Amino acid sequence: MFSGAMSPTHWLLVLLVLVVLFGAKKLPEAARGLGRSARILKSEVSGLHEDDAKKPETKPIESKPSAEA
């Protein structure tokens, strides 16, 4: 019976509740903040991928047997 998808009526109700809770002025500010955060996260993740691609492969340092043993 329940398909998991929200109908347009459900989305309208959710939007109405958000407007009542936060006010019409705060919603665009919150959306801008969320978009800014998503862009920052995306740029940081791509920066990490670039750093991994630039990192040279390092070989483990082999220890030489000491003559003292």
C-alpha cells in the first residue's frame, strides 16, 4: 500500500510546515548556506583526490643489519 514516494500533496505539506517553523525570510538564507556548504565540501573532496594523485609512491626504508649484534 505504501510505495515510499511522496506525492505533490505531501511535498506541499512539508513546505508549509517549514515556512511556519522558520518563516519565509529564513528559508532562502538556509538554502544559500546549504548550497555554500555543499560547494565547499565538493571542493575539499576534489582537493583530496588531487593530493592523492600527486603523492609520489614511497618505498619503505630497509634497515641494514648492524655489525654490533
